[in-house]
Amino acid sequence: MVEANDEHVLVVEDDRSMLRIVTAALRARGYSVASATTGEAALAIVSESPPSVVLLDLGLPDMDGLEVCRRLRDWSTVPIIVVTADGADERKVVALDEGADDYVTKPFSMSELLARIRVALRHRQAAGLVDRTVLDVGELHVDVGRHEVTVAGRAVDLTPKEFALLTLLARHAGRVLTHRAILQEVWGPDAVRETQHLRVYAGLLRKKLADDPRRPRLVTEPGVGYRLVDPDGTPDDPELISG
């Protein structure tokens, strides 16, 4: 029996076999689903019947998916998860910098896609709480007002920059933040090319958080950026979707 919910997903994909698979999988998990095979159709649907989240393939026949993302961000705050080809790191980065909330890379598992959708929906629901001063990501607790961090009750001593980096990632827990976005926010616009500098700080932060390399809390998205997650989170199923 399918458990219904109130969330509505727009799937923008011109590969009809891929579209059928993803649509069926989402509906089986209780989502209502609309679909579009072109960028123009997607823009029209969002304007007429705004979805809860958009799953946007970047390879569309009428316009680049990046352009769809840019145009949506001119007037809509709907969460956007882009779908990219394996190895398309530069396009992932551009999409995220243009306003996409997250990405999945083909081929992807249904469990991964569902996790990304849940994160996007949580982020939408928490959009009005971005200035909250207490942030919890699993056993990680960040008290911004007190400038205190604990992991499973253990106090963690961070420098001001390490704390700023962790707070930024915790405010957007589960979402990937690009190198450029992190550097601009934490170090300022003059530092957006200092990716090696960021890698050093990420390494220091991992060490202080006592990250387990097999189940990291601070996840590296190769060629793209970083994502803070709850390492105790579990996937839904191993079904692989390719296209």
C-alpha cells in the first residue's frame, strides 16, 4: 500500500524511459509527480502549479538545464536538485552556484535520490529559521550564541574560522556547498580561489570532530565542495537508476 503525502515533485527529464522509472519510483513512495521533457514546459509548470521540489536534468533538448535553473531563481525559491552525467563536476559547481540546492549523478540509486529530496524539503521547511542559534546534526551540537560545539557530549575546541566553517555547513546540513560558496561566506570574496586553504581547514575540522573515514560527518564532494551529514543516517534501498 502506497503511503500518500502532501509533497509534489516535478521531474524534468527528456529521456522517457528514465522519466517513467523515476516517476513510478516516486509515486510508489507516496509522492505526487508531474513531469516535463523540456525546459520551457518545466518553467510553465512551476509558474502555474509550484511543486515542492524540482528534479532537473541538465541535458534538455530546448535549452541548457543551467539556464532553466537561472530562470527559476529569478522568481522562485523552489528547491532544485540537478541531475548530471558522471564526471560533469564543472556543471555541478555552476548549477549549485546558480542556485540549485543539490545534485545527483547518473547512475544513482533510488535511496540516494530520496535522501536528496528529503533534505531539500527539510531545507525548504526550515528556510525561515536560518538564523537559529542551536544546530544539531546527529550527535553534533553547535550552539552559535555560546560559540560551543560538542560531539556526543564531548566538547570540541575550534578556532574562530573553524567554527564559522562548521556553522555554515551545519546551517545547510545535508546540502552540498561549493568551494566557492564556502570560501566567499567564511573568508570573503577575495578568497574564492583558495581551495587548498579550504582543504586544510576541512582536514583540521575532521580531526577535531574525530570523523571516522568509513562513516564521515564532513563529506568531500570531489571537485565540487563539502557536505555535512549525520553519519548514522541510513539509506532506503539499493535500487540503481541509470540513464
